[in-house]
Amino acid sequence: MNISHRKVNKRIKISDKTGNPVANKAIKVKQTNHDFLFGCGGFDFIPYVKGNEDFKDITDKWLDVFNYGTLPFYWGGYEITEGSPDTESLLNTAKYMQSKNVKVKGHPLCWHTVCADWLMEYDNATIMKKQLDRIEREVTTFKGVIDIWDVINEVVIMPIFDKYDNAITRICKEKGRVGLIKEVFDKAYECNPEATLLLNDFNTSINYEILIDGCLNAGVPISAIGIQSHQHQGYWGREKLEEVLDRFSSFKLPIHFTENTLISGDLMPEYIVDLNDWQVDEWPTNPEGEERQAGQIEEMYRILFSHPLVEAITTWDFKDGAWLKAPSGFLRLDNTPKPSYTMLKNLIKKEWNTDIEIVSDSEGYIDIEAFKGDYSIGYDDSFVSAKINDNEPLTLVI
């Protein structure tokens, strides 16, 4: 697969602090982070940052692989009592992750599920105002720490959702899908014009395409298309994956695979329509399933990484049992890594990573091919940080 678009050819001149070229010297070029967002659910960081050392091993293993994490902003859990949001906990967690060179996404700002029950006390106009106020509060408060948001989640089903009454479905019925999307996106954009703002959905049918088209025609400032890929009932496979990529590439927008799960145990039965309806006492992993999971994740990541519009892949569960008790993580319940963990770490940190030593020429130049990202470059005990993401010549004083 062609991944040349993930790399650049860079000519770098190395000078010392007196301005002289560092000639005929072994220069080390080591990648410290990727521009590509290799993500995973970051929910385990919340208890760790609060002081629960039981989560240290989990978060350490997480940080060994990923540079992008999703934190939960489900309104019903984030603000159980009106006026008392869990801001401090999420802000401290996001800042900690940021300090570890991790980009953080908030998920989601508007959703009909896990919605705040107290919103039901209000009429639709008041619900809408409180929703917009909520967006302003979160996007403004977290600006600079979280600048990527799933603005609104699963809108294809939102106005026809009938499992239980909720405030967001009410206003979506009244305003229509595009009408609601435009209002929440406009508010998020107003509060942080530099933010990456996603429309996110599990529905990959033509209905989602029609919705995106309607939003773009209405001037909704969508930064990227979010595609969920929970595969509890079996791997999509190359054919479906490439077909989905082909259809959603027509919008010429960046694509984020926002919620990816692949199972390392028995698959969920095909007759289940809503994944949440599959309730079991336990759902174990097994050796055969773990090998299958590793192979499927590898194929999926290779396909997505080779596609020029894909900017991010987020696996939803880092550890087994996180959602629906599914064996969908990279770690087993006892925190031991599965084959999928080792495979993905090798892909990101070895195969798709630049770590070289090259001797400068007589004028202090080196020419390298490197994956786009952040670098530490230097010689002996002297190193500087540099961003390498284009083909323009670069001069470094070391």
C-alpha cells in the first residue's frame, strides 16, 4: 500500500551556535510524535489523575502506543445536577494527557443518549438555549487543552430515536437534523474558530451522506467526518472498508475513524440490531480470537493509514470489558497485552517511525525521508526539537 503521503523529503542544514556548519558529523534524527492521530479511548486516565494508582499500569501501556485520546463529556454523567459540571476532573485529566504529548478530543457536546435528565423539565426553546450555553461553556473552558470535539453524535437516528424520551430528540424533531446541526456547530465554531469540529455517526449508509451534503450546503463548518466502526458482529473486511472510504471521500473532507472495536472472543449474534441490547454476564477473550483480532486490526490500520484523507483512527476500548463487557481491548482483564497491542505498537513505533543516523556533508547538510511529525535532532549531547511535515528546507542551530 502506498503511504508516501505520510512522509516528506527534507533537506536540513545543521549549524553550531557560532554559525559554522556541523560538517561530516553523525546526526541523529529521532521521531518523538506523529502528525497522524493514533487514538484510543482515554477514560482510564480520569481515575489515575484523581490518584488511583491501580490505573498506572494501564495508562503507562496506553502512552507507549497512542498520541490521541478521547475523554467523555456525556451530558448526563458530566453534569448530573444542573449547574454542577465535572469540569475540574476532566480539565485536570486533559491537561495531564496534554503534558504527555497527547492530543485530546471531547466526546460529545450534543447527543440524545446519556443526556441530562433534568433538561426534560424545560420547553424546547429553553432546552436549545441550555444546549448552546453548554457548548459555549465547554469549548471556551477547555480551549487550548481540548481543541477537537465531536460536536454532535448520531444525528441520522436522532429525531426518530424511540427507546426513551429525551430532550435532544425533542429539539431535533422540531428543528430538523440540519437545523440542529447548524446551530450547535455555529456555536462551537464561534467559541473556538481554530478547533477541529466533527460530525460523528455509526450510520454509514447513504442517509449519512445525504445528511453531510445537506449540512455543507447549509454552511455548517464541519472540519472532519467522523465514522464509527464498532464491529462486535464481525470485521467489516477490506471490501466494505474501501467502499465506505470511497463514498465519504467524495466530500473532500478529512475523515476520522472515531470509534473502532474488533472482538477477540465469540462474536455478537447477527440478529442483534442495537449493540446495547446484547447484555451478558461475561464475554471472555480466547487465543484464537486474539490472533484474529490482531490480524484484522493490522489490515484495517494499513488500509486507513494508506488513505490520504484519513487523519485519525481511534480504538474505543483500550482494555477488555470497557463497553458491553466485550473482549474488544488491547489489554486483557488482567492488564496483560494481547497480540493486537504488540502488533500495533510495532507498526506505530517501528515500521511507521523514523529513527536514523546520517552523516552530514562538508557543508553541514543532511537529506532525509521522514514520517510527518515531531523530532529530536542532534549530535553528541546536543539536541533540538523540530517539526517535519513538509518538503521545505530547514536550518537548525544545535
